[in-house]
Amino acid sequence: MHYLSSLLLGRHKLVYQSVRLLSSAEVSTALRPFYFLVHPDLFGKYPKEQIENEKSLKTLKNYVDTMVSDKKKPNPKDVQFYVKPRTLQQKERNILLSMKIRLRDSSLRATVLTILRSAELPTGFVDAIPERKAEHVEPIDPFEEEEIVKEDQTGGFSSTDKKQPILGWLQTNMSVARQRLGRHEPIRLETERLQGEICYKYELEDILWDCGWETVHKRGVVEVFHALVTQYPEVRPIVKGRTIVFGKNSGVSTAGQIILYSGEVRNNWLNVIKTTPESDKLLLSLPMWQKTLSQALRGIEIVTDPAHIVMVGDHRIGLRQLVTAMGDYKTRRSLPSTWPEDLSCFKLGVESDASAIMISPDGVFIIPASTPGFLIVDFITQGMTEAMQRMSESASMVVEEAFLISACINELGLIQLDRDDSITTKHMVSCCARLLRSAARLRHLTHGNHLVVSRYYMVKSDGIICIPWDLVLDGPEEEDHRPRERVLHLTMY
């Protein structure tokens, strides 16, 4: 597949007589969002679609080669690509859409624009490139990215100061980010290809990540897991139909996923997988403990945070502790008379002893497993109004977050947009809304990149860009004009 990547990764400078030309680095950046929608390495779980996209990429490459080598307009070509899911609905339903592209342009710039428009991707990056002329084809290093010399845009800010305007920070750091992303792009695609092949061959549901490891480390982890499944055929029936998550713990989660700590050696993974049937028995006992705790609190719904992995053993122990605490409480006194007869509209999450007792931004009562019964009852009594208010706000915000993330990816030409674990849904919505309002000014800088919304500025070693959720668009004076958000104070002991 490496030779197919040369077109989109910019292995040669495709320069020929035209009034509007692009360098190989610019073509690589412009087509990167398209590349991460259709590249065959992303379709390991779909062999038929993978073959179709591979043939289409060959046709696309030959079309451009004809323009460059023969210096004449190629014969028109029709290509069809399958596109990986882009929206939350498509991902949940596992929908693969297809698109057709008519290649008939005589210039590279026009061809790139046609491809982007066919994929409904923004063209602002290409439109912002000035006209220039050239008369020859110049080979370049496979991983070289054009260095763009710019004036200092920091305005006196340090490189990580989140009060500096994002426009200036991106202008200063974008060439470095694209250079690193370009170097790691083949590794990233190889990792995706291997994950897809493993899922298809051994019938896994999916392979996910819940750790902060970067691209090179992820490839090594996937290769080790592939070797394990190949060498030990007895684990294949266990992982069949399961989701494997490389995370920060080892065991089985409350969602039935097999969690493998990415920092452990292969033998430890082998033991975790072989003991999965025993953990499944514990998983089957959870509904009984959840129901018992729920009944002790007048039908309150017992939930786990889908954004955080909870191990089945830990959750079972926590449930048992709270069931015991509420049993002790109810042998001495009754529940408050102010409580409604039915609390099924409220939610309660069981956390470890290290957690604080609080109401989450989603309106869930977070209760540490060691909390005594009287404190649980008192906390719920005082927090019912606030919890109901937060649940009402959160219900619409989750839907809005999914919509805004999808809109940002499309409008800013991103290959991926994530949020750090420390960022709430509310913060993510606020950040995405601000990015969309300035999309026209940002897309020539963000095009073809992977952003992570966090609490700081940083370019990772693999080219992933971290930006603060409360970013400043124009300057410090913007802070004074921001609308003040209503603060919901956590009730906490």
C-alpha cells in the first residue's frame, strides 16, 4: 500500500505549467482529510470496500501522473470511494456511505478542489494559496514538509500560555505540527490497518484506546496483541465478539469490554484474557446488586459513566458496600418524609473511596463506596433540585456536543477532533461553538490536522495539536466581552 500513499502524502513535487500550482506539501495537507476518510488501510474490517478504495486510489494516482509526466490533459475518469462513518449516527449504525468523483480537470489545483468538494470538505486551505508558476518536477524526501518561514506571531506570550490568541499560536506552530503529522502518517495508517485486520480475522467487535499513548507506541501495542492472538489460539474464542480496550487497568469492564493495560507485558495480557470467563460471572451478578441498592433508595437508577471505564470487580465491591450501608441505615431510621415515593428519575453512580461525594455535571449523584448511609440520604435530600436541573441541561447538551464535533471536523477540515478526559461536555460545546464562529479565519490553519481540546497548548511528537477549551480568538481584551456563564456549584462534603 505504500506506493499508493505517495500521491496524498506528497512524495514528489507535482509541478507543471499552470497559472495556479500547488507544491507536494500543500497537496498533502489539502488532501489529508480526504485521505483519512477513504484510505484502504482504514477498512480492514470491510475487505470488499477496501479493495474498491484501493482500485480507486490507483486510478486517481494514474490521473495525476499523466498530467505530470505527459504534460497533457488525461482522459476523464470516474472513481468511487467508500467513506468511513463521519457522524455519531453513522458510527452507531456502522454505515459506510459511498461517493463518486468525476476526474476531468487538467490542473492539479482544480483536481484537488474537485476531490474536496465531492467529499463535502472545505476548500479554504487551497483557496488561500497564492498563484505561482513553475516548469519542472522536483523530487523531495518522502517525509519532508515544506518549511514556511513566518514572522514571530507570539506577541510576547510563552509557547504554552493559553491566554494568547489561537490564530497567532497556530500560525507559529502549524508548520511543525504538519511536519510531525506527515512523518507519523504511514505509522498511523499501518496501525489502523492492523487493527482492522485483527478485528476481521478474529471477529472482534472493535479495538479502542483509553490511554494517552502516541502513534508509535500504539503500533507496538497492536503488533504485540496480534502476535499473542496468533501464538495462542485458545484465546480466540474468548475475544470473539468482544471489544478490546488498551487502557490504564486490566480486566473486564462493566460494559463487558476486555481491558488490557498498555504498559504490561504480553504474559499479563494472556492471563487477563484467560480469566475473562470468571469475570463474566461477576458481570452477570451486577444487575442483582444494582437492583438491591436501587430498591433501598426508592428506585433510583444506578448508572456507570460511559466515558470512564469501570472494572467489574471494583464496581461489584462498591455496590456491596453501599447496599450494606443503606441496610444499616434503614434498620435504625426511615427515609425522609420529604422524599418522593419514586426516585427513578434520578441517577446514582458508585465511585471508589478516593472520589468526592458530589453531583456530576450530568446531574448524577456520585457516591464513594465508603460513604455511610446517613450521609448518602442527607446528600440526596439536599441535592435533588440541583441534580434535576443539571440532568435537564445535560440531555440536550450531549446531542449538541455530537453535532458540533461533526460540524467542526467538516468546517475546519480536520481528520479528527477529540476532547481530553478532564474536559466536560459543557466545555467542549463552548469550545466547538467558538471554533465554528471563526471557521473562515481558522480553516487554512487547521486543515488536515488532528485537534484535542484540553487545558493547554501543545504540539505532540506525532503532530497532534492540543488547544485549551477556553481559547482566545483575537486577544486578551476578548475576555472582557465574553458572556458570563451561570455557575452551578457542586454540593460536596
